Amino acid sequence: MDYSDLFSKRDGLIIIHPLLITFILLSSYPIIHNIPTPFWYIIVASYILATIFLLLRNWLAEKTLLYIIFLTDIPVIGLMIHYSGALDSMFPLLYVLLIILSSLYLLKKGTYIISLCTVIFFFFLLLIEAKDSTYSMQMVMYRFYIFGLLFLLTGILSGALSARYQKGAEEVKRLRLTTEEIIKNLPSGIITIDNEANIIYTNIPEGLIRNRVHLYIAQLLKDPNMQSSIELEIEKRYYVLSCARLYDSKAGLGILQDYTEIRKLEEKSRISKQTKLLAELGGSLAHEIRNPLASIMGSLEVVRGAEKDSKTLHFINMALRESTRLNEIVTDFLNFAQFIPIKKNRLRINDVINEALIDIMHRVDSKNIQIIRKDSVFHVLGDLYKLKSCFVNILNNAYEVSRKGQVIEIESYSQDKEGVVEIKDYGKGIPKKEIKKIFEPFFTTKKGGTGLGLAIAKNILESHGGRVEVKSKVGKGTTFRVILPLA
């Protein structure tokens, strides 16, 4: 139930009743030159009734209790009229106050009910008082007509105004809620301040951001020549603050937009273009290197077959080993640099893992490493060859850091519309400062490594809309989490 903002608390109404009655009765002394004993009884009774109403507030519905309070006031005022001169009393005007007050709580319908009950009670009160009065019945009826009409008109007008007020209040509340809801859900931060730099409204949480924005808008109000739009970097996030003056420069408005993600995308796009350009250039160079390298390796093989001198053979074999390593680096770089369109098919993740394990199983067996699997069935959309290559690179990394007889665990499961494959080894682990670098091209801590395997794996996953996460503890091992969207 919505009540007027002026008298929104029922308890306030209950408490003010006896105080108001006390004030009215005692203030009548200069007029009637006496405080009749029944007045004191009425005052005491009003406090007793207030106490009863306060006790009943937890037992009765609010609207019901309000009706009881206002209906009880009708006979209380009747007693005040009776003991203050009856037909000559000035207290009938209190019924006007009662009707107006009821309109603030009971609204239109309740006001009409209280008005009608007041008129009926007042009619019978006048009839009773007329028996012991010198007034003629015509005069009594005239008095009833005047006051009865006054009570009814007061009720009608108060009820109509109450209805209009209630309708307006509901509309304001609806608009306020709608506006607040819109502002609350805006992706932008909003702050308004007055000419004394006090915050009028903001949806920006307290903290460094609000303080910076508040300070800048306050400075703008003092200096109209300041730039109205600036970029801010706060706590590693990027914002654009647009400011404006309002109400003839007596208030300021600031709109704060977080464009961190946009900036990241711009940076990612810039890096992607540079990487693609370098990769294309590197790919061309790699092809140019690979062709003569193949000729060199072929020539060395021929020479080795004909050579008998052991010292010369040693140098030839060393040259072949380094040529083979160089060929592996070139091959990995070509895989990293190639932007081949992905042919996506619906794949069962376990089939992809099986294909990858076939490629590295001979190496795993040579170190007596045990593969422990905990599979669950889910499907992804992807290129079998590329995803297989991704897992081969990660499994190779796990194999290379594992010692003889150790275990590599592979667990797959789905969560939140994503498929996850965890590959865990119990090797030496990766230092914290190196974790961010392991996916960078050519970064390696292994002797003879190219530093491209994990970079290739990361590129493949990103091209499939996936990602890779790493958790590692030095001396305990490393877990790679491959995450892909479910098909």
C-alpha cells in the first residue's frame, strides 16, 4: 500500500493523535475560560487508545488499523463537542481536519467512508444535544446542513486531491524506477555534482575511479577552458571521461566509459597485423632456407657414404645433426607462420587425443613413462590435423620435462559450454617469471629446443576460439588446461 510521503509512518500518526488532542483541549482555555474535568478524561483516554493501537499494529493489517484509528476519532471529537458547549461548540471544525488527515492515509475511497460516517454521527449527535437545548429543531437542522455539507465537500475535494496525488506519486515513482534502472544498467559510469562539488548522483562505486572523475569535473566547473574530454588510466584500465556543464554552469555532468577491452582489441589487431606480416616474410625466408638446406643435407649424405676417414666422418655427422636441427626449426617456424584456413568438423575430443598419443608413444615408451587417462565424452568443432598438432606439442613438452618412470595424467571434462583437457606432468615445474613467456616464439629453456612448440599450440587454440591456461609449481610439476568451445 502506498501512502503519502508526508505521513508515511503509521506509528507517527498514532503518536501524534494524543499530543494533538492535548494541545487542542488545553489551548481552548482562553476561549472557554475553563478546562472541564471530562477534558482530562478525554486526554487520558487518547493516550490509552494510542497505547492500544501501538500494541495492535503487529496484529492487524495496516489499512484495517488506520480505519479503526480514524473511526475512533469520530466519537472522541463528539465528546469534545459535547463537553465544550454542545450546539455552541467550536470543535465541529475538527471533523474537517480529521477528513483531510484521513485522505492522506486512506486515499479516495477511505476518505469518502470517513466523511459519510462523520456526517451520520454528527446528525445523531445534534439530535441528542437538541433535547437539552433552547435551539429550535429548525436551527439544529440548519446547523447540520451547514456542517454536513462542509464535511461532505471536504471529503469529496480531499478524496479527489488524494487520488490525483496518488496517481502523480505512482507516475513519479515509476519514472524514477525506470530512470534508475536504465542508469544502473548503463555500461557507462555517470556522475553529477553541484557548484560546490558535492555529488548529486553517481552509479560509479566508491574508490580511486570516482575520486579522479569527481576531481576533474569539479576543476572543469571552475575553469571553463579545460578540455571537456580526456583519457584516464586507472588501476591498469583505460577510460574516456566526457564532461559537460549543466543548469547555467551551476552543475557538472561526467560520463565515464571503460574502453579497456576496445583498446586490447585494437592492440591485438595491431600485433596480429604485424605478426602476420612478419610471418609471411619469415615464411618466405624459411622456404628460401629450406631448399638449399635440403641440397646441403643430401650432399652431406652422399659424401658420408663415400668417406672413409674417421675424423672427416665425425665432422660430416656433426654437420648433418646441425642441419637436421636447423630443418626442424625451419619446419616449426613454417607451421607457426602459415595462415591456413581451418576446416572445422565435429570431432570427439578423445579421438584427437588418441591421434596425438600415437605420434609420441614411441618416445614415451623409451622413458618408461606411464600415461593415465580420465576421459569424458564431448565434441568440439575443429581441424583434426591442427588440434592433433596442438596436443602433440603440449604432450611433447610434458614428456621432455618428465623423468624415467614418471606419470603424465590426461583428464577431459566439460563445464559451462566448454570442453577442457588437462595435461599434467610431475617434472621440475616452471618458475613464475617464465610462465608468461613460454608461449612466446623462440622462448625455450631446453637444450636443442626451437621454442615454437607451445607458440604453435596457442595459435591453433586461438584460431579455434579456445585458449590454454597453465598452472605450475617448481619441483611439483605443471598442468596445461586446453579449453575449447563445445560443438
